[in-house]
Amino acid sequence: MSFILQGTGVSGGIAIGRAQLASAASLEVSHYTIPHKEIAAEIARYKAAVSATREELEALAASLPADSPAEFGAFLNLHLMILADSNLSEVPCQIIESQHCNAEWALKQQLTALLSQFERIEDAYLRERKADVVQVVERIFKVLMGQKSAQNREQGRILVAHDLSPADVILLKESQYAAFVTDLGGTTSHTAIVARSLNMPCIVGLHNARRLIRDNDLLIIDGSRGAVIVDPDRAVLAEYKLLQDQWELEKQKLKRIRSTRSTTLDGTTIHLHANIELPQDIKQVRDSGAGGIGLFRSEFLFLNRNTLPSEDEQFEFYRQVVLDMKGLPVTIRTLDLGADKHLAGTTRLSANPALGLRAIRLCLAEPQMFRTQLRAILRASHYGRLRILIPMLSSASELNQTLALIAQAKASLDAEDVPYDRGIEVGGMIEVPAAALALPSLMQKLDFLSIGTNDLIQYTLAIDRTDDSVSHLYDPLHPAVLHLVSHVIRSANQAGIPVAVCGEMAGDVELTRMLLGFGLREFSMHPSNLLPVKQQVLKSSIMEITSLTQKMLKTDEPDKIRALLNRLNA
């Protein structure tokens, strides 16, 4: 019987093949008491499992193919760091000793405690990191339970899993799977990042795929629509085979415009930049033909470690990114974390992290940590075109405090005769409705703006887009959202301040012409989205689309807005 499962497509494309169900370690473990005289042996058993897991990850790292994306090594190193952390290497041993329980139960107890801490993190990217912890724990469970980690791999199959780690995805590349789908995961998960790097169709968040799909079922994976079609009939199969051919042909065509200037039909230059989560994404940025990095998430350096990165470590990191971009602009967003007590040096927690101490609020509350990062960024600015982007500004007071700290960092470098770009630009992210409505006071002291549409939509509509029960209400075409985005772009243009959109809206080709009609001239997106957006730019005329976009702003009826958007893209 044919049916469709709907999830979140995180890597586009179409794949057709037979299902292969991935085995996973069960987290429903038994609980039994260990006699006092056997406690030492049980602790030794747990430590042996951790050691075996480490050897497995190290062997996998050593066997990486030469052409593997650089992200793979980074992800394996991250999992090794998680494994080495005392939360997994020592605390379960303490639980075994104090509770006289078996190793599996101790590990399960510690995992539950860690996951509850992750749930208090507001930042979506960081909250997804709990998946990395679960994946490392599952590897330990497999060793404790005597299960094998290796997959039975077959070329052209579609892997169906409850969840996958980046290390598992490395095996997918070696095995040449056609695609994979998971019950868990989100657009900011490491698995999604790796899938995009592989240009492999991938759908996450399906919830019940592992339970409903059987081994050897024929599947169609539509990564663009987030749809899995199980056991399609002949007509649907034939249609998707045609679409698959068209998709591959279109990908080849897009490569031809990589070096083409990004201008509209009526000669308007549009700047297309890339967002990156990891330093290893720079190769993909170059391959996409991006004109620079419009959003570089600097918090990567701060994650999964017991100490804060030093100024020198950060400096070398930022300097290398700037050098790798060979003169193209790099915009570094300062530390954008929620109130996470696992971040070394910050211990504050919020009862409501969505409205609590995060992003620039956290940095202002931890000025020494912030000054260290600012000094490192300033030092790196001596080696290329570097800009500073401040996340989640909501008031002139926050901006004034931030600028004062930047001035202090500059003064300290001056005192040490350390070179930096004295004209370095400072921009602000518009992610909070208050910032969008208070633009005049912010624009007086900022050099550029960047609209973070993901959070702006979330805060405007009071919807947690990671919450399945309300995520369907997350709507970039909501009239309030359109008015706020248009208002920010128009206000910046009138003031002569550069403005970009760096959220998911920037990479949605369906919204490209609408944003152009609003007056946007700079987009920043995941590198995989850049060429499709560029193609849309090359086919667009600003004069022809402006009147339709203005009509979209004059209606508050969703059906009319959608109809106008369809006309715009016709």
C-alpha cells in the first residue's frame, strides 16, 4: 500500500531506491544491582567500553578517504571530545559506585540528566548538539551490549534510521547510498550539515519512518519537499524518474553560472554571500561562487570543551578564515549562545531561556570573555576584509555598551602596538521586533544591518519553530513578517546603510524576487542555495516585480499573498 511521510527536507534532490533499515542500540536498558565485591569489575567494564568506542572513532578518522569533506574530521573530533568529557568518562563510574547498578543503567541515568540540561538551551543550533551526545552514548551502548556498529551497506539503497551521527554519514559516503531519512533531527543538526556537504537528498524529523517503513520497500525521497513516498504506483514512479533526470540536468546547468556576475535583467548588482557553521565550509563557499561570507557563526570554537578558547587560539582561527577567503569580505558574528551552563566561564541559567540571557546579552554579562573575542577578531582584521556582526540587539543601550567594549579592545591593542583595521565595520542583526521598530537609534551608530529572519519570524509570531505542535504556524509570508522585513530594508536603504538578509528566507528561491522587490540587494545563505538564487536573480527585472511586491504589502489575506507570490514567480 502506497503512503506518504512528511518531514523536513535539509538537502534537496530526488532519490529512488529500496529501503534499508538501520539498526540502533536500544536505550531501554535493564536495571540490576551489582554486588559490592563486583563494583570495581563493572566500572572496569564501562571504562573498557569507552576505550573501545574511542578506538572505533579514531580508526574511522584514520580511514577517511582523501576526498572526504573537511567537516567529517571535525565531527569525529567533536565526538571524541564528547567521549573524553568527564560527564561520560567519569560520572557513570561514580553512579555505578554510588548506586551499585549495572553500567548500562548508569549510562542511561547520566544521559537523561544531560538531555534535561540541553532542553534549557534556547539557541536552536546548540540545542541540536544534544544529538551528538546521544550518538556518542549509543556507540558506548553498542559496545556494552556486544552489538556491531558497522552497517550492512549496499550501493543505491536508501537508509532509514531513527537517528544518525555524522560518523555514520561518513559510512554512507563510502557506501554510496542514494539518500537517507531519519525520525529525529532538524535543519541545524550536524547530520543535516554533512548531508548538504555531500549533496545527498536527506529528510529528517519524520517521527515514524523507522517504524512504518519495512526493509526493501521501494521509496521515493523528495528532499526539496521533505516527502517520502513509500511503495509508489507506476505513474508516480515514472513522474519522479522524469523529475530526477530534470533535477540532475538543472544541477549541471547551474554550474555554468558560477562565475557569472550577479545582476538582474535591468542591470542591478546583487551581492550573494554565504553562511557557514564551520570553518571547513569555506571550500564549499568558494565552489559556490559566493562573493564573501555574510554570516560566520563564531560559537563553533566555544563548543564541547572544558575551557574557553584563548585569544591566540581564536585569533589564529579567524585569521585563517580571512586568509582562505583571499580578499573577499568575511562577517564574523560574535558569540551567539543561550544561557548554557556547559559553556566554560558562564554559569547563569534562565527560567525562560527564549527570553533570557543569550547572544549579546550573555556577552555583555561576561565582558572578559567578550573582550577576548573582540581582541582576537580585531587582530585578525589586519589580514583581510573583516566585519563584526552583533547578534540579537534590541536597544540603543545594548549597542552603546557593545561599542564601548569594542573601543576598549581597540585601546588595549593600541597600547600594545598590535595592528588591526582601524576602520573595521560593526553591524547589527535585526532579529527582535523591538530592533526593527527602533532602527533610527541603532542605525546612527551601525555600519550595516543583517536581518536574521529565522528568529525575527519566531519572535514576531511567538512560535517556537522547533516545536512540532506549533511549527506549522511558522510562516515567512505572514503579513506582520513581510511588513517588518520590508520596513527594515526600506529604512536602511533610505539611510544609505547596507542591509542583508541572512536567514532561511535568503536561500529560498521562491522568495528571491519578493525580497528584490522590497529593495534587498544583499543575500547571505547556505552555499548550496546560492546558485539557484543566483539563477533567479539573473532572470529577474526589478522594474517588473516591484509593483507586485507592493501589492503583497497592501493585503493581509494569506491566500492573496500566496497568489501574488505565484504571479511574481511565474
